[in-house]
Amino acid sequence: MTDDREPRVSATLQIDDDVTAAVGRALAAARADAGMSMRELARRAEVSQPFLSQVERGRAIPSILTLYRIAEALGLSPRALMPRTGDVRAGARIVRSAEGVRMAVSESPDAARARLLTAGGDHRLEVVEYDVAPGQDLGDAFRSAGEMTVYVLSGELIVDVEGEATATLSAGDAISHDAALPHRWRAPRGARVLLAVSHA
């Protein structure tokens, strides 16, 4: 267990208390359903037990990368731990430009930020907007169940799909692949990116 991967960015990123509490409740329920101790989950997800305790009590929120690792350790899709987004009106969920749940991508102090557009609950499609300034950290390899498409809105994104391909994408370019394949992103000059992941 390495404590150097703890999410130090949460203090600098304004997260709604309701969102933090919702993630904590979802994690506590998922862990209970799995019959897994906090110590075992911490070991499998490579985070500290005190940090998991803080998350479950609604006092801390993991980065997206850590949330993915926790979900994988529980054998779940990340959406099971993500907060719901948007207002529901007549069966449609609306997320305005100033809304959406904002989270750090990694534990680094210079982590890029993401905005969840559809996530959590019964959503089968996870849609996340990433706004990456030049040199911001996008974390280690991600992976989850499902199929994903990455679309570059502006800037340039380098996508490494382990064992498959490395592609440099510019505005208007997209790449789709099995989300279970470990993949890494880099945006040395910055980028604005839309990610869509379908979950069964």
C-alpha cells in the first residue's frame, strides 16, 4: 500500500458535499454487498484504509483514476460508484454548461479536471468532458468494462492503448476501443476531450 497515491487534490477542487456523501454511500453499500473488508478493498485498490474510511464517511472524494481502481477491485463498473448528474425533467436528464460533477483525474496536484455529464445510477452510457491544460497530469492507465470512444474537441491528445495502438488525435478525430484494454492519455499541449463509455 502506498500512501503517496492519496488524492491530495480534493482540497483544491470544490466538490459539492452532496456529491461527496453520495459517492461515500455508494462505496459503503457496494463494499457491504461484496462482503469485503475495508482493509481488503484498500489492498486490492492500492489505496490506504484511512482514505477509504474518509470516502465512505463523505469526508473525501477519490479522483476518477482511484474511483476506477476501487470499482475494479469490487468487480463493478465505475458508474456504480459515480454520483448522478443533471436535472430530470419529463424523462430527460439535463446538464447545463455550468453544471455537472467536476472531479480530478488523478491524485497529482497538477491533475487535469473532468466534468461528468452522464454518470451513476441507471446510466448505461458514461459521458465525461476533460479539459486538460498543457502539462496537466492525466494519471496512469485506466480500464473498465465496456466499449469507449474518445473524441477530441480541441487541441491534441496522444492515446496509448496497451498492446494495440498509439494514436495522436487532433480536433475532430476520434478513437474507439475495448475499455478493458489499459489505456493512457497525454496532452502535452493541452486538449478538450469528450469520452463516452458504454456499460452493459
